[in-house]
Amino acid sequence: MFKKILTFLQCNIKKICFSLLCISKKTFTSLLHSIKKINTYLQRRRKIKKKKRLNRSLWGDILLFLFLGIFGLFSAWPLIFNINHAFKPLDEIFLFPPKLFVRNPTFDNFSDLFNLMGESWIPFTRHFFNTIFITVIGTVGHVIIASMAAYPIAKHQFPGKNIIFKTIVLSLMFVPTVTAISNYIILGKIGLIDTYWAIILPAFAYSLGLYLMKQFMEIVPYDMIESAKLDGANEFKIFWKVIMPNVKPAWLTLVILLFQSLWVTDGGMFLYSEELKPVSFALRQLISASIASRQGTVAAVTFIMMSVPVTIFIITRSKIIETMAHSGMK
């Protein structure tokens, strides 16, 4: 029986192979046709899903902008209220129900402020000078020191580099309130309590600035440094002419952060003499006096205090946004 089967296969092998090839060809063709149909169907489904996603993302964007607008208005409410309050005359301040926007703007509150401060034995201009001196010297000094310290950590190799940087990162955990006692002890031993430097020197050691500058300097390509060296530039020239212009968004952001911090400082326990107190101390005295008739004057002082940092932020906001956009890049 097996011999007959083998004989039959040997005689008809060509016919069998040809039949199998025809069947395989038809099967393969039908399979390709089915795959094309499935692919077309999937593409249609994807287009439908994309349209739905576009619709959902559009509504999502609308809701997101609406939420951000409400949140921004809520955040700006104290600012708007204080600006209007600073220019309100006395009769509008005590209106009931109160009005948000001023009807008859006046500068009486500012003139009353300067008259009030001029009558005291420490004039307002002295407090204002103290604030400007502490803020400018502290900010400029910190940016220079933080930048010069961050450059070797970011672009040079030396023993203990990683330990130093980890120590800097660890110091970010401690807020100024935690280090106030140790700062007071150190400044007291070197005789700087009740001087401007009791506020300025701790500002020089602001670790966030060093961390920010180091992270940004790492983005600067080494090729630029090598090109400067080939042109004969020394390390200081490389730092000043190559590195600093390329990290401009970082140090501008640092200027804003430290400027705001020093601008509102009141001296705390580091300044005892009245003639050394900054303008925020005078503001606190006005508020603590609890004189109802001086509400417009308090609003005027607050307006003066916040106008300078807000103006600087508006001028440099594009650089700050650029800093945030590149903060995670290496």
C-alpha cells in the first residue's frame, strides 16, 4: 500500500507542487488583501481618535486658561487693592461698602508719609538709604562670589569636588531661620553685630545662588572654553567673557531672588541702632501703631516697597522664564 502511495506521489509530484503553489499564492494574496483592509480600518480609527483628542485638548486648554486666569486674579488681588488704597483720599478709604477702584486719585498719602517721617528723629530717607545700600551691596556681592565659586566646580576637576557640591546641596535644606543663631554667634565674635555687614555677609553665603550658577555653567560647551584658551585667554577672561554672558538668565534670576529677599528685610536681631534700620522696619512701626487714620500712609509705604521689585521683575521676566525652561537641562 505504501509502495503504491509512493509511486503515485513520484508520478504526480509536479502536479502536486503546482497545485500547492497556486493555493499558496491565492492564500497569500487574500492575506495581503485582509491586512490592507485592517490597516485602512485602523487608520480611520486613528483619525477619529485624533479628532476627539483635539476636541478634548481644546476644551482642556480653555479650562486650564480659565483656571489660571482665576488663580492669577486671586493672586493679584492684594496688589490691586494696595495700589488703589495708596492713591485714595481719606474719605474714600472709609467708604461703606468699600470700593475697589479709586474715584479721585491723590498723592496726599505719600506727602503725609514724608511729612510724618520727616518729623521723626530718624527721617524716612535714612531708612530708604539703608535698604538700598544693603540690597545693592548684598545682591552684587553675592552674584560675583557665587559665580566665581561655581565656575571651578562646574568646569574644572579637583580633589573633593563632589563632596563640596554635595555639601552645597545639603545646605539648601536649612532655611535662614535655622542658621540665624549660628550666624549671630559668628558675627558677634568678629564684631559685626549692629552694622550693615551683619545683613550683607550672610547674603554672600546664599547657597541657592551657588547651586543655580553651577547647574547653568555645566550647560556651556567645553569647546567654547577651549577656543578661548587657544586665543590666549586666561581663566578670568574665560569666566568674564565666555561663561558669564552665556549664563545671563541664571544670574539675572539670582539678582531678582536676592534683591527681593534683602529689600524686605527689617534687620531682625542683627541691627539695634535706629539709624541703621531699613525702610521695612519703619513700615512695621507704622502698622504696629494701629492708627486708623494712617491706613492710607501704610498703603503708600507698602506701594513704595513693592514697586521696585515688581518693576525689576517685569523688566527681566523673559530671562527668568528662560531660566526655568532650561533649569532641567544638562
